[in-house]
Amino acid sequence: MKNIFLSILSLCSLSVLGQSDNITTQLYDTYENYKESSIGKRRIKRTDIQPLIDKLSANSKFKVSTVGKSIGGKDLSLISIGTGETNVFLWSQMHGDEPTATQAIFDILNFFDSADFEKEKEAILANLTVHFLPMLNPDGAELYQRRNLLGIDINRDALRLQSPESQTLKRVRDSLNADFGFNLHDQSTYYNAERTEKPATISYLAPAYNYEKDINETRGNAMKIIVFMNDILQKYAPGQVGRYNDDFEPRAFGDNIQKWGTSTILIESGGFAEDVEKQEIRKLNYTSILSAIYTIAQKSYEAIGIEEYEKIPQNDRKLFDLKIVNASYELMGNTYSIDLGIHQVEVDYPDHNSFWYSSRILDQGDLSTYYGYETLDATGYTIKQAKVYPKNLTNFDEVKALNFKDVLKKGYGYVRVSSIPLKNINSPFPVHILSPKFIIPILNLAPGINPTFFLEKAGIIEYAVINGFLVDLKKQDIHVPNGMIFR
């Protein structure tokens, strides 16, 4: 009897999900019409979104109100649209360095302000009132850091409510008595869908509201909506959806908002190949969130079976930016086979508007259970130390004049320069820059070092690794965003 019931639920789920395909496809295909082009990079600030909020304030379709201030005195704004009795509340950038959904929110607001999809928007706005609180931690966004100016993680302040940002989130949630909540975050790009090489581009969670992880109607509804969104994303990022760990965290807002009676959906934006600024992931946020809002308005999610929720692969954290396997490494007269896992680590410039790379070996040894955005099978290749270019150069103009392809093919990864501009904190070239007195250490592979070396086969150098970026010397292009400067 139980199996028959589950089969009926599954058939209902398939019917609901099938009905969503048309509107979802249209949303995805027309996305560029609504994308807010003024915020196309991740390191956005409150000053970047203020003109957009001002524009919405002057638009009669929206209600915009200041609902609080950050520790640093920056406004926290709530933007609402719709007349329905069901309240849907979305908040983003609780962590200052997690901006993907903030960008997607303004894309969604542009959608609501357009003259398109009138039938669908009428269904949404007549049944729902949708509330957006973008950039809950504007001080953290200013510095592109996770925590607020108090140095605390706002998402661990749901009980003490020490910070004004936390107090604002609690007060708004309570005043709306929101039926549904979308807790919007970014996660590390190194998460993968469990036991696969695919990044967890989007991860979901219906947070637990107690240690027992019970499922009541509130949490069950969140699970149903996640099943709905997962089905949508499988069309555009197949196999790239993960499920976040649901251990109860009594200090966290998501867990408590679920406990307070709001069906809460956590969305974590992870990684996507060759999408450094997360603009494809932003598009997936836009498409899946709008589709979810539509199914809430239609109440079609009610027919979805929650048993599909547990089938979403769990998050794992086994991705590297670059993975090199089976390379030969000579040490103390012996030769070993070694795998290397490399992270291309972002370092902010002082203005926190852009970044450069200072890469590191994260792990080495047998990495057969790990994966890479880029993987090289180095069987038959031997790791060789990068050498210093034999001629000392005077300035960066002389470095720029080098034929870098030839330089790398000869095994030179370092260039000594007598006059290094003080303004430069990294090398703008695909080689490292050394001051006249700096002595490079003998290559000793270990976690934590900057990955710079060459791969040689039969006496010929075929690959370079400069600052963690792989260069195939058999090809024309050299892509190394920056080298390092050693003064």
C-alpha cells in the first residue's frame, strides 16, 4: 500500500514539474533582457546598488523602505511588490563576500518591472507579496569579507541578536510573518556533488528546526520547493546540484526561521567551470528562484513528493582548481609518483574592487578520490624546478619585450629585475619577478607552497605551471592572470 501511495506522489510530482518546463525555458532564454548590467562583477558595494534602489523607490509598482542600518551606518532596504496574502521573503549577502544572489535579486526586480510575462506575473502578484532584503551585510561587502564590522558571523547571531543587521532580519521576518523564506548565500567553489567530478554549482537545504531533524509541514514545504528547483537546474547544470548538510545549528538564522514557522530554503551558489565572476550561476539563481516563486503562487508545489529531496546528492568538498596526477618527482635520489591538488587563491587589492592570484598547493600524494576543474594526467612527465632567466633586466618594459613562450619552453619561470615599481604587488606577466638579491629556494613540493614548476618528457619541456596555472607549451595561448613578485 505504501509503495502505491509513493507511486501516486511521484506521478503527481512529474506532472507538476512537467508543467514548469515551458515557463522555466522562457525565463532562462530571455534572461539577458532583465540582467542588471551595472553590477556585473562580484565585488559590489552598497553604493553600486543604491541607484537601483532609488530607481525602484520612484516606481509605483514597488514599495521601498529603510528597515535598519548596519554597524557602519549603511541603510538596509526592504523592497516589496505584490498584493497577495502569502508573504515570500528573500534576503541576500548575510556574508559580505557572497554577492551572487544580490545580483540575481536585481535581475528579478527588473523582470517584475518589465511588460513581459504578464499572465505569469499577474498570477504571482495577485497571490503573493514578495519582499527582498538585498545585501544584509553592506559593511562586509565593502571589505569583501564574510563577517560584519563587529567581527561576527551574522548567520550565527540568531539567538543573541548582538548586531543591528541580525536584529533587522529578525524584526522583518516577524513583521511579515513570512510564509516562505529564501536564505541566499555563496559557498566555496571547491564543493562537488558527492562522489562526482561535477561542482556543486547550486546547493540546497531545507534547514532542520531541531536536533532530531523532524519534518513538519513547514519544513516539508521547503523540501518540496527544493525538489522543484532541482528539477529545473538539472536541465541547465545536470548533475551539478548538491544538498547541504542538515545538522541542526541552534544559532543559525535558517534553522531558527524554519523553527519560527517560515518554510525556509537555503540556496548556496558554488562553482561553475570558467565562470570566475559567477554570472552563469547568477542566471541559474534568477531562473530557479523566479520559477519557485511562481509555483508558490500556483500552489502547485503541494503535489510534489518530498521523498525526492533525499535523492539529491550531498555536498562534498573534493575539488581543486587544478589537479595533476601521476607526475614523477625526484627527491633525495629517488623517484616518486605524485598527485598535486592546487587552489588558485584570490587576494583582494586594497580597494576590494578586484583581485589577483596567489596560488597554493593544497594537498599532494594519492588524490584519486578528488577531482579538478582542470585535470592533467602527467604520466611519463617529470617535475622540474623553474630556473631564473640568465639575463638580469632593468625594468618592466624589458620584461614585457620577452617572448614568454620561448622563455617558458627553456624552463625559466623567474626573471630578475633591478627596478620593480613599488605600486606593483604582483607580476603582470606569466613569470615571477625577483628583486636583485632574492634567492629562490630549491623546489620542495609541500602543501602551502606556490606551485611553480615545469613538466618534462624525454628531455623536452611540454608544460609549465606558473602560480598554479597550467600552460600547455604545445599550444599558442598562455593564460596566467598574474605571477608573483619576490622582493
